[in-house]
Amino acid sequence: MTTPNLHLDKKGKKCKRGTSAFREGEASKESINLKLSRLAKDQLQDMSDRLAISRSEVIEQLLRNHSNSLILLLEENKFD
């Protein structure tokens, strides 16, 4: 199964806020609470606005599609 583009569902249409791209076999989503700095929150909102998807979908896609790259970046920067 190929992973959908960051801002497209499996039919190639943009995901709307409050919805996510359908993924076969996906477990139901769970709520979590995050505390972010104002800067991080604003950057997340900017990404969400630019991609026309929800903030949670931005995080979901980053983790699903780029977790190895994110780990390398975090290890390299040691959370600076």
C-alpha cells in the first residue's frame, strides 16, 4: 500500500479540516494532550493552514511518513 501525499486523500482530493485520509486497517484515533510553545503552536497552525488539513493530521502524517528522518534530526540537534 502506498502512503498518500501529505495533503491528499486516497482519491487524490485535498483532505478537509476535521477529516483524515482514509487508511485501510487504521485503528480508531485516540485523544492526547500536548503542550507546545507559542512558536511551535503557530508553526503547526501555519502548516495546517497551508496544507488545508487539521493540525492533528499534520502531526499524524509527519509521524507516519517521516518518523525516521525526524528521529535523525532530533538526535543530531539534541532537542535544541
